[in-house]
Amino acid sequence: MKFFSDNAASVHPRIWQAMQAADAADAAYDGDALSAKLDAAFSDLFGAPCTALWVATGTAANCLALAAMVPPHGGLVCHKEAHIEMDEGGAPGFFLHGAKLLLAEGTGAKLTPEGLRAVLDAIRPGVHQVQPHAISITQATECGRVYAPAEVAAIGALAKARGLGLHMDGARFANAAAHLGCHPAEFTVRAGVDALSFGCVKNGGMSAEAVVFFAPDLADVVRFRRKRAGHLQSKGRYLAAQILAMIEGDLWLENARAANAAAQEIAAACGGRLLQPVEANEVFVSLSPAEQAVLRAQGFDFYDWPVSDDAPAGTLGAARLVTAWNSPPQEVAALARALSVL
Amino acid sequence: MKFFSDNAASVHPRIWQAMQAADAADAAYDGDALSAKLDAAFSDLFGAPCTALWVATGTAANCLALAAMVPPHGGLVCHKEAHIEMDEGGAPGFFLHGAKLLLAEGTGAKLTPEGLRAVLDAIRPGVHQVQPHAISITQATECGRVYAPAEVAAIGALAKARGLGLHMDGARFANAAAHLGCHPAEFTVRAGVDALSFGCVKNGGMSAEAVVFFAPDLADVVRFRRKRAGHLQSKGRYLAAQILAMIEGDLWLENARAANAAAQEIAAACGGRLLQPVEANEVFVSLSPAEQAVLRAQGFDFYDWPVSDDAPAGTLGAARLVTAWNSPPQEVAALARALSVL
Amino acid sequence: MKFFSDNAASVHPRIWQAMQAADAADAAYDGDALSAKLDAAFSDLFGAPCTALWVATGTAANCLALAAMVPPHGGLVCHKEAHIEMDEGGAPGFFLHGAKLLLAEGTGAKLTPEGLRAVLDAIRPGVHQVQPHAISITQATECGRVYAPAEVAAIGALAKARGLGLHMDGARFANAAAHLGCHPAEFTVRAGVDALSFGCVKNGGMSAEAVVFFAPDLADVVRFRRKRAGHLQSKGRYLAAQILAMIEGDLWLENARAANAAAQEIAAACGGRLLQPVEANEVFVSLSPAEQAVLRAQGFDFYDWPVSDDAPAGTLGAARLVTAWNSPPQEVAALARALSVL
Amino acid sequence: MKFFSDNAASVHPRIWQAMQAADAADAAYDGDALSAKLDAAFSDLFGAPCTALWVATGTAANCLALAAMVPPHGGLVCHKEAHIEMDEGGAPGFFLHGAKLLLAEGTGAKLTPEGLRAVLDAIRPGVHQVQPHAISITQATECGRVYAPAEVAAIGALAKARGLGLHMDGARFANAAAHLGCHPAEFTVRAGVDALSFGCVKNGGMSAEAVVFFAPDLADVVRFRRKRAGHLQSKGRYLAAQILAMIEGDLWLENARAANAAAQEIAAACGGRLLQPVEANEVFVSLSPAEQAVLRAQGFDFYDWPVSDDAPAGTLGAARLVTAWNSPPQEVAALARALSVL
């Protein structure tokens, strides 16, 4: 019973169908008919002009978007627990040619204008310290928290005031959108986001993420950089097919709602163990090593997690439980039950 | 009727089946059971210990392999028409952090010890000129030519004598192997090749190539670099599945033989128009712009091609005709007929 | 009266003489007779085989040394206030091709085995997090503190145990050596240091620092990287001359002792204002903005400094006062007097 | 008797004087009074608004200027014998993060609009081939040839028409200016040059070159990149002093005229041996290995040189003879005599 991540789940049948429907040969790379539909599909989704490119991974999506905003000698501000800082094997250093990640604080891995200002205001102008060029936030965050539209807008306003680009890592964008229930433009383009990594792989896709630019001039350089990074697949139509199928009929939201609901069911069984409010599809719980062993002995598979500085005193251990679009209801129920009797 | 490239052809049914058979969730990234089988599968195929990693594109495969051999301040020798030099959007400059491609001559885009020595011997030792660290050859070449085992071995011996690594870009490795008919070890590991980009996408795959290391110590650093380049997909099992299916039952050879046979059928109709001997699945022909227009008007889709320096005097234009594993026999026959009556 | 830094002081007369004595044309780059003497001069100084290269700046020295130890996909651990992290404009990101600085804590900008282990042990093995390849310490530190030989040796032992290189940023190495009074090998080569940036510019030089390798195999790659970074000056003899003159007759220690003594004189006047023990030639004092204004009105030029987290509660401001090899005694006395009556 | 290069000659007395006059401490880096004068000095010299930065080497000057024009995924066109291609140890690959040098042909290492168009027109638009962003020419060229103002202007017009930046490597700019005898603006700012590496080291300086921007917006990013490359020296006043002294009273022209005259004296003795017209301070002569040995036995020191493709048939060897601002008249005369009797 796998609760270690949503990133290895099965591919949704409608994604499979779309890929197979794309099987006839078409022009190579992104010259095919499906790739050509991406801009319009995202423009419809967000109600604003978008340029969208497919890539295979969230790491590539994040780093290509950021490379369009940050020169090699510049920096970007992100949360100290951001995926780009902690879990991408130094990819930002590679794609951004050594640009620097400037780390900010904030509960629940959420940035705030205050936390950002603390970082930004401490930087001396001039050439001796790396100057910021962008901000990157994660929606939902690495702690499973969701920015409200007003929270994004406050950061967007700060970014604009300081002349900084704003990127959103949306590896679990769908889960955030499902939680918020509002139009996705409200916490992206209308809130000042310039580029979005729109995740599909964790939400029932196979191998496609979209980089969506609300500031279309950024996309041009990314086309070159995608090729240069070996990310321009010759049979790109299979990636475009995945993304289009995800958008069509709001499959992205349907899948995310299912995962979120499963997470809520588990969360409800956790009581005081919850280390973070559960807003998306990740449940962070206080679990001692012994308790973890009990669960694992029952067949539950999950990651243990570092105990963060702001965890309640006496927390002996932590674990992350992640649900997917297709987490089997009986397994979710079993996990909830197991947690409730620990 | 598409003869512009093999790189956009449909995916072979057995590849589809293998991918679907991999649909159940397994460990993420390359921790799954299928990825774990790659080393053994290639070791069996080559009869020698191999380490193999999947990536999504040939560009990534080539550049990751080379990055393991060439430091940022170094260089590598390749043919002046090599794909890494001409058609990868500067990817080697990115992955190798500015290392230099040193360009050698040779007919049919084939390198020779003589051509290599001409480049190598002209480099002054010391820090003022970039020093070579590796050689990269393409099998089959960008002109559709195939290195015989002894030709690779001669280059391998030179590489060893000079302390250089040897990489083989095998985007069309299967087509070369099908042409040669010998054991694939004969023109790789036994001929001094250290790393091979084993192509699948052009041969009926969807989105997986393998980087195969015969010098296993090279693989370790590539694991880090693959992640860092955003090429470590979380559902890597779908890539491993493609590669394993390609090897199983020699599907790779079966597909390549079909493509090669189609190319031979076209070549036989070309007579004196042939600009290169046809050894793999590419046919380079002398075609004036007017003749190209005639063919296109009949529904044939292909790339025009630069007239190379060594083309016969008076050549008014050139075209590249590429066959795929599934080029429809009636379309191949139609193209042959059309060419024969031009 | 300049106490803002030692990095803009006049050049010592013996350095001038040595440069002028080098004026006759000799072989270019580092092929001249003076550059050829560097290895022996440092081998004598440290009583161990050394390879030494000149460069123009401490930033180049640090980054070239580190680039020999840390691959682009790797990381190095340094103090969060280290010069390479705070004040080199992102140069490590450039020279190390995006390798990552992993930041450790420690009072007085000094690293300790405990602080290092806290960083190292938190890194998950594998490709998702950047793995450490080296440690860099600063002697004397950015807070003017000096590592005792045993403190360096403890870090050296940790580095060795973990397979990490050890680099020492010695922009103020002479001041540390003058403070310690022991043989310089005791806190370098015998303590496990692999490469040292031996500073001259802050100590009466003009434009030359030495990168000294106790692990000589590291030097070879740095020769290439120095050229590649545009740091191989064609009239390198003028740089070699500076360094040799600095070593000859222990000018480096003589100059540092003068600067340290001036710092002690100032420190003695500071009483409870001292924020750090004064061990080298930097004095960090608690000074409110109003007090800073008073001093500046009297003609004293210095940097205000961020109030660090571990400063006494109620500290309203801080300043850094730096002495040089030639700080005029009457100016030093005047500053001491002015501080004592604030 | 040294004729191997001008790059190791003695420093001119007026340069020494200027450096010593700068010895009093001033603000660090480029905050000093002398560095502040550079913009005005070059604006006066060129009769147009300039921004000028000092660096230590021509390699750094060239690469920093180009890095402001060419993004990492782009390319620049230069002559196949250009110093940046042949003799800078791959520095452009480092400073430009892997951008590509696109090599053009031309006699005397001079580019022409025709040679440039041959390269530019062969590049397919799109992401698969590296797109050009700049052109770099060398004045005087690596063959000692000088572009006339109209020749630069023709290239400048092409650059403008194609949206490309234009950089001039002026390591021997003074020698070219002395040869042309016209106002230096005529073959720079008025001819479409955007950035100039203004050489001093080969012309009697010690360790300072200027990067001069006629397009001032380019300079801002270079300030950051200079620091990041470890080229922002803290005692920058000594570099500014050299450059200002070189401009003052037209010392740069005086020195260059002396070197050029010496080269002419040697050239006049070479007769049919001359492989290039002598326009600056380099003399390329046909000399067989035996003849080279004769000259060396007489105490003449020089580089042998590759025999270029366009050398007269039967050329058995070549040598480069370089004069400096202070080549002793008796040595020049001796070399001329020796050549005339070979």
C-alpha cells in the first residue's frame, strides 16, 4: 500500500487513450498538431494569453522557467525547503549557470512578503553580493500547504515593486486548485505570476509537465534552452497529448479532488499527530520510529521525514503520507484505521 | 507519405504493450524493478559488463556520456557534420560547461585515424589551446554510413594510445548493427568504445534512449548529472520498459532490418543520383529543386539537404530520404517508382 | 584616516622594488624565472612539497582551488558568513559551474566538526540532494578570528574521514600566522589542508595572491582553469615577484604583525564594545549609528556592519575597523582615543 | 634578442610613474578616483560617450565583452584563426557558458561580409542550430593585418542588419591605429563597433586592459560579471593608472609607432619571404627549419608558426617575428641584417 509519493502512480486511462490516439506519425519535435494546441488550451484554462511548452519533468520545467528570468550572475529567492533547493540535485545551478538561490523562511514552506523582505533588504546593492532577479514559490508547498489568491497577490505585488520575476512551481498545482475551488487565474496570472510549472506527472500523467508563460516574451528563450538541455523530444506529440487530455474535461481537477479527499480521510484519523494543516494531498504526521515500524509491518509504504524546527517539542519522528489520484479507497481506509489506533 | 525522418514514426505495438504492463505503481525514479534490469539486459546483449541508464532523448544521452569523459576545460573530437556539432542546439556546450568540439574531416561523416591525427597533432600542448579528452563517432553516421568493426577498432586504438575516451552516438545503432550482421560487441566494447548512446526512439520507441557504459566507473557521475539535468523522470519504469522491450527478442534488429530494407528498395531506384552508399536507413540523393518539387507534389515529404563539398560537380540540390521501422511498403514502392522516372 | 579595509592600502616598498627588478623581458605567462621559483619558495616556507600558482585576486584563488576539488554537480561546505558565500558576487557559482555552497554555523565565522556534521549528516545520499566534495574554511575568519592548529586538524580529520577536500581561504593568512606564532605548516599541511589561498594583496601586495597546493595533483587542472578564466597574465613575472618578495625575509609576517599590533591597540580602547575577540587585524565593535557618526565626523573611515544574531541584546549597531601593514601610528592612536571617550 | 612576442616586454617608465603616483590608499575596487576617470578619458579619445572598465588580461576583456552580447544558448562569429578560438584555452566557452564560436574564413585572418554571410546564411533558423548573436573581429588581426575603416564599417552594417553585436579584439589596437593614422573613432564607434578590448599590456603596460563600451547598456552586466570572474581587483587604482597613462599624451600611439617602425625595418629585409603584408608590429616570414636554426644560433628568439593553407607552395616553414615598443634598435637592425643574408 503505497503512500510514499504520488509521483509513481499509474497513468490515468484517459491519458493512455490520448497518447495512443497520437500514434500516427506527425511532424517531429513540437511541430505536430497537438503541440500546436497547447497555447490555446492554457489560454482558455487561464482566461489570459499563455504560451506553453511541454517538458518531461518538473525539475526541467522549474529550471527552464527560472533560466528565462535569472541571468547567470543573478539570484532568485525561494523558501529554504523549496524543491528546487532541496531535491533537484542542484539542477538550478546547472540550468541557471551558477545563479544563486537565496533562501527565505516561512511556516509551512510558504513565503510571505515579510520573509521575502528580510532576505531582499539584507542584500547590499552592487556587485559584491548576488542581486535578486526572481522569486519562486511552490503551490501547493512542500509541506502540503496552499497559498490563497491574496497571499500570492501580495508576493506578486512585492515582486513587481522590486522588479523581480515570479515563478510558481506547480508540481501539485491541481491539488492546490482543487483545494481553493476558485478560478486558477486568481492565484496565477491575476496575482502576478509570470511563469508556472503546471504539473501532470504527479496527477495521473506519465512523462509530461507544462511550462506556462503568462509573460510570453519569456517563452522564446526557453524554446532554445529546452533544446539545449536535451528536453526537446522528437515525438513530442505524446507529451502534448498527455497535457491536453489532462486539461480536457477538467481531468486535472477530477484527479486532484480524488487525491485530496483521500488525504482528508487520512488526516481526519490523525488527530493531534498532524504537523501541518492538510490542504492538498500530503499528510505530515508525528510518528515515532516505533510507530512507523508498526505501520510498515502492516504493509504501508511511506517516507519518514525530518522533524522540522517548528514541530512540537517532544516530536520523536515524522512521516509524510501522500495520496494519489487513484489511491485505492480500501487502502486509504486501512491507513486511516491504522493511524487512529496507534 | 513521410520520409523526412524516422524520429517521428509510430511506436511499435510491443513497446506499447511493455509500457502498459509497467503501469502498476512501483518505486519512483530508477528504483523500480524494470530499471533494475537494464544493466543485465545490456550485459547480455554485449557479452560484457555494462551499466545502462535511460534518458528521454539522444541529445541527453550523448551529452551525459560525454560529460563523464570531458572536463569543462577540455575538448572532444568529432566529425564536422556530427549531430552533436550541427543539430543539438549547442547542448554539448551546456552539458560539458563550455568544453570544446574539435572538428575533424572524413568522407561520409566518418572519422578515420588519419583525420583524427590531423586534428590532434595540430594542438599545441599546454594551457593555451584546449586539450582533447575524448572522441565521439556516430554509428550509423549522419550520412547513413556504417563503420566496420575494424574501423572502430582503429579509432579505439588511437583513443587508447592518446589517453582519450571513446563515445559512440548510436541514434541509429540498430540500423548499423543490422547492416553489419555481426555481434554488436565487435564494433563497440571489443573495439574500444567506452560509452554508447543506444537509440530506441528512431527505431520504434517513444521516449527512451539508453546510455550504456562499458567503462562502468563513468556511470556513477552520470547518475548525478542526469538528475541535475532534469532527466531523471519519476515514472522511469515506462522508459525502462521501452528499452527492455526493444532488446527482448531482438526487436531492435527486426525493426532496423525493416527500415534498412526499405532504404535499399529506394536506393535501387536512384541509380546515379545516390550521393552516399546506402548502408542504413537513410538515402541521400541528388535532386534538383525542380525534381524535389515534383516529388512533393506527389505527396512525398522529406528534407532537402545541403549539397556537400564532395558532391559531384553540377549537383543542383540534394535530399535526404529516411525510412522507418514501419514505412508502408506501398509508400516505399511508390517513392522508388517516382524516383526511377524522374 | 582609513580603517575600512586593508585591501586598498599602499604597496610595500620591497614589493615595489621586486616588481621593478623584474622589468626586463622574460618568457611570457608563467614561463619566466620568477614564476619558476614559486614552488620551491612555498615548499621551503611550509616544509613540504608545494605547487604554487599566482593569480590576481583572492576570489580567483579561492574559486580556482575549489574548482579542482568540487565537480559541477557537487557541493562544498563553508560557513554561512564565508567570503565565498557573502562577498564574491557569486564567483563560486561561476568557477564551479553551479556547484552548491552548503552553509554551516559556528561562532566567530569559525567552522567546527560539530557544525560541519550537522550539515553533512542532514544530506541524504543519492542523486536528489547535492553531495559534498570539500570543506572551505577561512583563516583568519571573516570575524577576525583565528583557528588554532588543533581546530584545523579536527576539521582536517573530519574531511579525510568523509573523503572531502579541505581548502583554506587565507586572504589574511599572514595575520593568523602572526597571531599564532607557530610554524605555518602546523595549521595547514600538517592539519590536513589540501589547498591554500595565500593572500598578499591585503598585506602590502599590489595584485598577486598565491594558490598553494599541498596535494600537487590538484594543481594541474588549475593551470588550465586559470588560463580559461582569463587569469593567466602574460607578464606574470610581476606577480611572481610580489609573492617572492612577500616571503623573502618573512615580510609577510612583519607586515601582519604591524597590522595586528595596531588592531590590538584599538581593541584595548574598546572595552565592552568588542563583539569578537581581536586575534588578527579586524576589530568588530558595537557602535550605535550616532556613535558611528561621531567617529566619521572626526575623519575616521570604516564600514558599518550588520549586527549578528549572537550580538548582545540591545546592540544598536556595529562597525568593522581594519588595520593595515602601514596604518599610521598616530591615526591608530587617534582612533583608540576617540573610541575610549565615546 | 626577443622577438617572440610583445606580450612580455618591459613596462614603460611613464606607466611605472603613474602606478607609483597611485600608491596612496583610496577607495577599494573601482571606487577610486582614477577608475572614475576612465569613462571620460575614453569618451575624449573616441569623441563619443564611452563606458570603460579595467581588467587584467585580454582574454578577460574579450570574454567579458562578448558575454554581454551573447546568451549561453547563442553563438558568435569569428575568424577561424581568431585568438578567442585558438589561444585562449577555451575561455569563451567558460565566460559565455557554452555559447558557440562559429568560424568564418578570410585571408590575413580578416573577416569580410562575404565570409560572414557564408557562415550566417548556412545556419538554419530555429532551435536545432545555434543562432548567432554577435561578431568578433581582431584589429590588428592575428596575422598582423589591419582593417581599414570602410572594412569595419561594412561588417558593422552587416551586424546591424542582422541584429548582431560587434566586438573588436584590440589587443594590438594601438598598432592598428598607428598604421591607419586616422581618428580611432573611424574604425570603431562610427563603424558600428559596440565593444572594444583596448589593449595596453602588449604596448608597454603591465597588467591592465580596458573594455570599452560604445553601447553603454552593455557595461552594467559586465560589472557584475567582472566581479564574478574574480577580475575585480581591490587595488584597481593601479590598473586605472596604467590605462590613463597610456592614453595621456598619446603614449599608446607613440609606443605603437615605435613597434610598427621596427617591424617595417625587419620587413624591408625579408623580400619574398613575407607571408603577410606588414601593417602592424608582426612579421610573418617563410623560414625553413634550417633557417630558423641559423637565426636562433645567432641569439634571436621567436616562435615558429604553422604554415597556413594559403602560403606559397613549397613553403618549408614559417616564423612570427614580433616587435615591441622598446625593441632595441641595434637588435632590430641585427635581425634585419641576419634575414637579408639568409
